[in-house]
Amino acid sequence: MNLPPLIQSFVLHFGEMGSRWGIARTVGQMYAVLFVAERPLSADDIVDRLGVSRSNVSMGLKELQSWRLVRLRHQPDDRRDFFSTPDDVWQIVRILVEERKKREIDPTLSVLRELLMLSPASEEERHAQARMQDMHEVIELMTSWHADVEKLETERLIQLLTLGSKVVKVLDLKDRLFVVPGRGAKAATPKA
Amino acid sequence: MNLPPLIQSFVLHFGEMGSRWGIARTVGQMYAVLFVAERPLSADDIVDRLGVSRSNVSMGLKELQSWRLVRLRHQPDDRRDFFSTPDDVWQIVRILVEERKKREIDPTLSVLRELLMLSPASEEERHAQARMQDMHEVIELMTSWHADVEKLETERLIQLLTLGSKVVKVLDLKDRLFVVPGRGAKAATPKA
DNA sequence: CCGTTATTTCAGAAAATACTGAAATCAGGA
DNA sequence: TCCTGATTTCAGTATTTTCTGAAATAACGG
């Protein structure tokens, strides 16, 4: 590995984090190298920096492209492929969330819906379906929240996150103004 | 594998999802079995249902306990250990988010902060630090949002998620009322 | 076309991870 | 304390995943 120490630490950390996910250690390292690079890099640049085989880099870049985490760029008067990560970290987060949703959440929702259509053949299966129903509802709610929020411009998203729990105060207020006392399952118990 | 078909499909799916994460296929299956079970199960119950070795179940349950995803229970007049998942799916989601934060986000923040303290020895390192700084800011903001939101009662959390992008309308309104026109980076361009 | 350089594919080697069975440990009850 | 049954540990095996080098393919300029 042929990197300045500060960058090397970063790259090694992302290699470890990568393998804690589903992605191979060296693929995580490739991503890290691209993320901190001053300009788009060729596959051979990455070979030089990480000291892994050319074919491994080729496959790793393909995987990163399938995640839309790196984009292919071209330099004038150079027919090699160059690669870079988006400049905007928020953009990276959005892509990560979308891709993980597509690969993990959507197939799970699909399986759950399919299984919820079947008729349970026993009390055991009936109970299992009830559990799946609970899970389905939670995932659906989180998914629809995400569908809403992903549309926001980054500026707004930041605003929303910064607000954090203060949003809840708006909800509190709304409750106090509009909810008829006694209509909820249990009496409100305001703090302090 | 000795399970009713509906449950078996669910279990197999979670095995696959598990291995897409960092957890072993059989550990994902163990979790799925426990999730849909009508009552707490002993390790041997899981051996019967999944057909894996007793020692594998023992290790898998240990891992699931380290994630706080299953809890150990005892039945009166039985000295075997029984295991179950929380009844409340929201509770499960909270635990998952907390544990992943602890294992992935916190160490990353710690590495980033450490590297941001160092003096860059070159322009390349200086640029890398700037990128790390960007990443650090984004993660910090998401983390502080999470710290706020995790404190909410489940009822409130659901309210917040249900509201989704409607919250943004509140932000919009707030902007229109309080932001001096021209102070932002670019002029507001209200839709429609 | 042909030669050159860039990239991809793929079979097998290497490495990492998961799983098992046997032995060890533990935790009561007699 | 000894016995019994429950659980854990761990060394070795099996499986899966990652990585490599060599060969194939592609892309372009002449």
C-alpha cells in the first residue's frame, strides 16, 4: 500500500467498515481512495495506491458503479477510464440509502406481502403471520417517510435534521390545540 | 429444516438478508425463528427447527444477545435457557439502529476526529482532510438528529414518521414568515 | 485490417468465515 | 460431594468469498 499515512489510516478504516457490511475489504478501500482523491483516478492509479491486482480493481469498480457510488469520467485526449465519487457527501448518503432500500427493504416487503396472502394452516402459522404483519407495517411506515423526505432539497433536509426533536414540540402543540381530551388510549401526562 | 412452509419461507429469506449484512446465514435464520415463535424457545427447539448443530445455535444465540436482539428468559421449574425477541417491532428497530450506530458510526467518527487533528504533510493530505471534514459534518448532523429522535415515545415517533414531508410545510411557512428575503444563498423559488 | 493499449472475464489459489463434534465447564439436586 | 443435564468452548473441517494471473475481448489510431 502506497499512500501518505493520514490517507492510509482512512483507507484501512473503510476497508474494515466495508467488510462489516456486505462489501469486500478491498472494495471499501478503493472507495476510500477515490473519496479523498483530488481528481478522478484511473484503475491503474488505484492499483498503485493499494497494491492489489488489476483484475480485482476492475471488479471492485464495477461493484461500486452498480451501487452508483462512483461514476465513470473521461479526460480529454486519454482513452483510459477515470473514476470519482460525488463531491457532495449528502448526495452519497442519498444514494446509499436508496440502494440499500432497493436491495434489502424492497425484497423483504415483497416476501412479507406474498406470505401475508397465504392462508395459515395452523395456529402456529397464524401467529407467525401476525408477527409478519407487524413487521410489514413498521417497514411500510419507515419507507413512506423515506419516500417523502428523499424528495427534499439538501438545504431543507439539513434544516429538518437540525431541528431534530424540536419538531416534536410542534406536534405537542398541535395535540394540545386539536385533540379532544380523553379521545386517546390513555390520558396525556405532560412532563414537568 | 423442520418448519411449516409459510414460516420456512420467512426464515430462509432472513437467512439471506442476514448474510447480506455481516451476520451468518444461520444466525439470521435463528432470529427469524424466534421472531415468529408463539413462545420463548430453547436452544434445542431451534436445533430441531433448523437442523443445525447445537454448538452453532449456542454461538448464534450469543451473537444475537450481544446485539440485544434476543433476550434470555426462564420458565418456572425448568432450568434450560429460553430465548425470545421483543414483542414490539419498534423496540427491535430502535435496538438495531443503536447497535449499528455503536458498531459502525461511533468508531468512524472517532477515526475521523483523530485524523482531523493531524497536520497535513502535503497538498494531497490537506485535500483528504477537507473531504473527511465534510464527511464528519454530515455524520455528526445525522447522529445528533438520531439522538433527539430516539428519545421519543413510540407513539410520537409514529406521528412524526406519518407526518413525513408535511413537516416540511411547517418549515416552509417558518421560512416565509421569518427569513428576510435575499439573505439566503439564492432567491427562493416557490413551486407553482 | 493490424498493432497497441485498456479493460474484462474466469478458473483456480488463497484467505476468511461458518459450522461441527467432542471435550470441558457449569449449575443445581440428591 | 457426586451425578445429571444444560451450555460453552475450541480445534479442526467444510464452505464461501475474495483475489490473482493469464487469456480473451474491446477500442481506437494508423
